[in-house]
Amino acid sequence: MDPKFLIQVTAITTVVCTVFMAVNWFINKALPGTRDWLCFIALTGIGCGLLAAYTLPVTFSILIPNLAIAIGLFYLTRGVDAFFAVQSNYMPWYVLGAIGIPSFSYFLYVDFNFIARVILNYLVWAMAMIYCLRALNQGQKLLSKDFTVAHWAFGLSCFSLLLVFTFRAVMLGSYSVTDSLVSANWVNQFFSVSVSTMPLLLCFSLCLLCSSRREKELQSLKTAAEQSAQIKGQFLTLLSHELRTPLNAIVGHAESLKKVPREPARHAELCDVIVHAAMSMSDLANQVLLQAKGEYAAQNRVPFSLYSLAQELVRLLQPLALAKGLSLKVEVKGLYPQDVHVVEQDTLALILRNLLSNAIKYTDKGCITLSLEGAAREDDKQAIRFAIRDTGKGLTEAQIERIFEPFVTLDSEQSISHSAGIGLALCKQLLHGLAANLDVKSQLGQGTEFSFELTCQCSNTPIQQGQLSAEKLPLNVLVVEDNAINVEVISNYLNDMVTQFSLVKSLAEAEVTLLAHHFDIVLLDMHLPDGHGLEWFKTRFTEIGFTKKIKVIALTGDGDPELKRRCLQAGMQDCLTKPVMPSRLYAVLESSTIKQVSSIERNVLIDRPKFLELVHSEASGVLATKLMYLADRFEYEIAQIKGLIELDVQDLAAEKLHYIEAEAQNFGMINLVEHIQSLQSQLLQSGSTIDWDTLAAVARQSVERLLELHAQLVTPQSHSNQAVNLSA
């Protein structure tokens, strides 16, 4: 067969391969190395095309084609290295280029020697194939389980090319120095036939590698999705453990109520435990909501007393310990009841509850100790070590290695339905989110200790317990709620709080009742049979046309901070999340009786440029969380300052006034700062009367204005309506 014809076939083949590799790059451009492979086959196609035009001068028919193919082979090796993530030293390429190009030119223009040029050509191809085979071996170990058909095809293609060029080099004795690629001899014919098919095989194997990689990625995604589904399934099973503990406390203390007749003090104590257990279940519901939304659950960073938390947990779990004849106690070192720390309260309480309930479960006799040990404070931070010690059977080394795996039970008599070992898996996961590790120490026959250490922010914010006034508020309240149990609970609250209230079960009934009677406040549930409360408030409520402004307070079981922002942005007074505590409900109702800041004052409540600077400097979620708790913090601070002044503790009152003034200035609450400065002046004048109600009203409305501005600034739809209600 004529070698000239075979060279032309090879040129056509490489052009076709260039089209295929261009399509491959377009489809798989995200994969590393594919662009280099396209450069390789394109340069090879140019080189083969020029080689086929053998009538051109030697510069275009020999030098430039061989140089283009050599550069293309360098791109091939670089692309293979990138594809298999292999680091290579390309110095041999640079040395070969520095020596080979001048040598090739010499044997072409000065001493025309075909054999010498073939040897140089062979070195380039051999080096390229060896680099490719090396990258294949390092990136995908030979005979490993991941070594697929695509890898075999690529390896065999490279090895075949190496054999063909090696055979040609070995058979150089069949050539003379004046021969060329179109010389009619059997070695040229064999070489031309072999090389004409190699571009197709090599490009086909490269495309197979890309397809194999894509298939592997899809399989990885499928596996990740399956694992995610499995984790979610495991998480739902984990909830069994967390629900049983507070449910057991509720049932146990409810039974105890039946057996303790006419003992008000004991009744109140048992009811407190039931309320605490119910609130812990509410906290768990919030955890589940955030997990389902794909968010990190530990977001409730609030100031509270770790000492009080430990006491409440022991009181909650005491019935479980007593039922097994165990002693449950607390040891505290370096902490005091009045100390306040800013911690993820819900998450920490959930972790400690799990560890304590597991200790009770696996201890048959003796005692269980919850230990809190605080180190010395440094820069308003304190490292606190939490430890739960029991006197159970202890754990072996093998059990310790498996104790944190979900669904692992250390007692064969306990099934997954008893949740043995599941709580520890969740504890470890939650502590990982708090940048802490759960450590375990155990000795057979002596017991086990689980411990972790948290660095907590110290706080000067006082912890206040809400107290209900014996005097009813002069309010007429309309409750829009369809759930019978919720209606009963809220009715019991309102009987002791307000002078008059009415109940309706739907939005349609609410419209009729509002038009027929006068109300001061509407407690509006968000999910009703005939519509959503927020949508009804934004549309129908404003269209009804009341002669007197009625304040609306949202009731919701969603536990979503975004919903509260939307409610405040729409113009509601507040948003209460179920379960509603009576102290919180009373505080919201009481605040509505305070005289409102005038519309003129409202326009100067906030220094908008100052607040905008704060919005840009802090993450939206962090700032939103701060704003949600700001109103309650100011309310507590003002109440305590009022009490300190009544007790004539002027120094401490002035210190706390300075604290909330600095906080208000940080948020740009200029109107509140002015009132605080005025109050500071009044404190220096004996006998002056302080208007505490106005100060509290300014603080609450300033926070509400901040929430409105923040919601408008971070909500996408507000960008299209920037001019609406953005003046502070």
C-alpha cells in the first residue's frame, strides 16, 4: 500500500479526532486535562496535514509538522497528569526541546539524515507515552478495584504507540539517510498503517476516561444522596431518645400530682418540672426544624446561668434516677449562681440531657454526678469543663471505640427502640458544631465519665424571671385560634391577665366580630382553616377600615425567625411562638398599653447610616438573631435599673444605664440614646420623676424599627422598592 495514501488517511483521521475531542471538551470542560487533550489532537492534526502535503518545502512539510506534533505530545502528557492529579517534573521535556530542535534542524538543513530525525522523533513519542503510563499507574493503581475498562483502553493505546515507534526505531537498518516517510519499503508501510489507526484508538480511550470519570462522579453523588437519606432516617430515629426523656418526666410528674393531694407547694414544684420538660420538647422541635432546613442547629446564643441550667436538668431527671434507686447530684467549681454566660442554650441542654439520661440508663446502683468546673476568666471568656460521671459497669476499649456509632447498643437486651447509644451519636455531632470534642474515660467495674470543654463568653446581662401582676390589664382581646387545646390554654392565661376577651375559630368569624365589637388587641394564629393569618392581615385586615388602631400579635408554631421578621415588617405588634409562656404573653400585652411614640418621633428613632454600616459589617443571620433578643434584653435592663433606683443603688444603676446607652449607640438608636442621657441627668437631680413607661416604649419601638429596616434591606423584593418606608 502506498505510504503517501496512508499519510493522507492519517491526516483525515486526526482531523476527525479533533472534532470528537472538541465535542468531548465542550461536554466535559469541567474535568481537568480535557483542554490540553484538545490542544494535543489539534496540533497533531495540523502536523499530519502538513506531512501529507509532501510537495511543500521541507520547512513546512517536515520541520513545522514534527515541531507541532512534539508540542502536542507535551500537551497530552500535561493533560493526563492533570486528569489523574499527578505531579510531574517536566525538566526532561525542556532538555529534550533544547537539544532536539537544533539537532533536528541540523539533520534537516545541514546534514540531511532521515535516520537521525527518526531517532529524535522516537525520543519524543517514547517520553510522552512513558509519562502517560506513569500518570495512569500513579493516579489509578494497576489492578485496583477502580481500574476500569477505560483505564485499560488508555493504557493499551499508549503501550501500543510505544511499541509501534520502538519497532520503527529497531528497524532503522531498513532505511537509508536519504529516505523519507513516503519511501516505498515494508517498514514504512507497516508504520503508516499502524499510525493511521492510533489517533482514533487514543482519542477513543481519552473519551472513555472522561465518561468513566463522569460515571464515577454520578455514582458518588448517588451514594452521597443515599447516605444523606440514611442520615436523615437515623436522625428521625435519634429523636426517639430525645422525646422519651421529657415525656417520661411529664407522665411521671403528672402521676405524682394525683398522689399528692392539697399540697400547693409540692404541686407547684411538680408543675414546674412538667413545664420545663415541655419546653425542652419545644427546644427539640426547633432543632428538628433547623436540621430539616439544612441549617446548623446551634443558633440560640443567649445569656443564661449555667448553674441554674444544671439544677433544672437534675430536677427534670431526678424521677428517672429515683426509680432505679440512684443518687443524682451536681458539683460546681469556679461558677456562681449569679454568673451569666452566652452559650447555645438549647444545644447545650440537649447534650447534657442525653448524657445524663444515658448514665441513668446504664447505672444499676450508686450515684451519677453532673460536674461543672470553670477556669479563670480571660478577656471576658471562661473555659468551662462539663463532666457526667456514673458508677456503672464501665466500658471496655472495644466498646469505647464503637460507643459513638449510631444504633450501636452495648446491652444486647436493649433494642434500638430503647435508643441505647443513639444519644451519644447526636451529642458528638452537636459538640462538633460547637468546636468541642466529647471525651470518654472508663474503667470496668468502676464507672464511666463523659466530658467536654467549652469556651463561653461572659455576660453582664442579668437574668430576670418574668412576674405576672395581680392586676388585670384594661384590654379587650380577640383570639383567632382553631385548635381546641390552644384555645383552652390561652383562655386560662387571659382570664388572669385581661379584663375581657373573645374567641373565634376562623378568619371569616374574625372579620364579623371585629366589625361588630371594639377590641384593643388581636391574637392571630397563622394557620387557620380558611387561610394564612399573615396574608389575611396584609390584605383584608387593612381593608376593613377600623376607626381605632387595633394591634395584632401573631401566634405560630413554626419557630421560624424569618416569619417573625415578616410579621413585624407587615406591621404586626409582635410574634409569639408556641408554646406560649404566660410571662411572655403578659409582657407583650402590657407593652401594648404603654403610650405610643408619636409619628414625628418615629422618623428620628434610628440613625440609618449607622445601622446600614452595621448591616454591611455583620452577617445577616447573626444580626437578625441579635435583633430578635434585643427588645427583651432592654426590657430586662430597664426593669432592673428601675429596681436599683428604688433601692437607692445609684452607682450600679448608672453603670447599667451606661451599658445600654453604648448598646443603643452601636445599633444607631439615637432617640433611645437621648432618653437614656436625659435619664442620667435626672438621676443627678433629687426628687425628679422618671417616666419609665416612655423609656420602655422608645426602646421597644426602636427595636421594632430596626427589625423593619433589616427585613427591608435583606429581603430581595425590597431592592425593587427602595423608596418605600426606608427613612428611619
